[in-house]
Amino acid sequence: MAPTIGVLALQGAFIEHERALERLGVASREVRQRKHLDGIDGLIIPGGESTTIGKLLDVLGMTEPVRALGRAGLPIWGTCAGLILLATDVGRPQTTLRLLDIGVERNAFGSQLDSFEARVPVPALGEEPFPAVFIRAPLIARLGAGVTPLATLTDGTIVAAERDGLLATAFHPELTDDPRFHQYFLDKVAARTAWDAAPETVAATR
Ligand code: GLN
């Protein structure tokens, strides 16, 4: 059965994610209220302003429900502000889901480089570097135990990471035509759905 991917649609670049999924033939659901979380197979938290999205999650009573879904293994992908919202540690008091054990530095690339594009090697996606669009992007300053780096700039700065179903990118794959990160997330969703359906079979093939 086709998965239902929720796209958190409180603020920021959610429409671009919906379009990227559409290009892959996958329907998405805008998640604006708690009830929209019911029955989703994966969730994307878009770029935007992480403090604003965090406040809205709190006001709408969605912080705990999303956190609980993440803890229960729901695949969640955060891009840019979404990465910040997944992190355990952002160096300042603001609401985050604290699902992925990473230390994040917000707006890490200085004023002149507030926005830039770079071709970043992402070995998990194949040989072709990924066209990464950074917009007032964060960087990952610390990786917790079990968190794997996925993309690193030439100076060693980590800009994407994952752990199990959780995926975090400091840049915006939804603003490019390259579908590989969306496909990568959909593969996580498919793996999780297969696991739910038949845990023994999936475990046996690992
Ligand atoms: N600077 C934003 C923040 O800290 C993130 C920017 C983005 O998502 N493009 O929340």
C-alpha cells in the first residue's frame, strides 16, 4: 500500500516538500493539527524558523504527540529548521523534540554565507554529489552515540546525519530537482512499514 507521508505545515517550506513527493508519485498530508498525525507512515519537518515552528507545536499541543511517535519509531526527516527541531541540544532554550542526539549550531554560516549552494558528497546516495542549498543553515557540531554522519563539507563540517528512522539535513533537498534524499527517506518509511507488517521476516533478512 502507498505510504502516507505527513508534512508538518505550520510554517516554512512545506509546499516544496509536498511537490517533491508528488514528483515521486507519493501523496502527502499536511499536518496542521494533532489529528492529522493519525495514520501517517512518516513525517517531514520542513525548513523555516525553528523557534516559530517549536512554539506552534507547543501551542497546538503537538510537541509530545510528535515526540512520542518519533520514540516509537516513526520515520521523521527534518530539513534545516526541521533538523534543529529534531536535535537534543541547540545551545539555547527553545522547544525541540529531542529525538536525535546531535548538538546543533544555528545560523552557523555567518552573514555573508547566509545562503549558498554547494555540491556535497553524500556516499549513501551514490557517487554524484548532492546539490545542497543552504539558507541560514545550522551545522551539526556534535554527533551522539549511534548517530551516523551522512554528508560533510570539505572543511569537515557535518551537514546531514541519521539514526534509524530519523534523518536530518541542514540543507534543502526540496528546493532542488534531485529526488535522491526524498527517495532515501521513503526507503526508510518502507523499511519501517515492512518491519511493522512482519518483524520476524525483516529481522531474518538483515
Ligand atoms: N535559521 C533558521 C533557524 O534557525 C533555519 C533556516 C531554514 O530552515 N532555512 O531556525
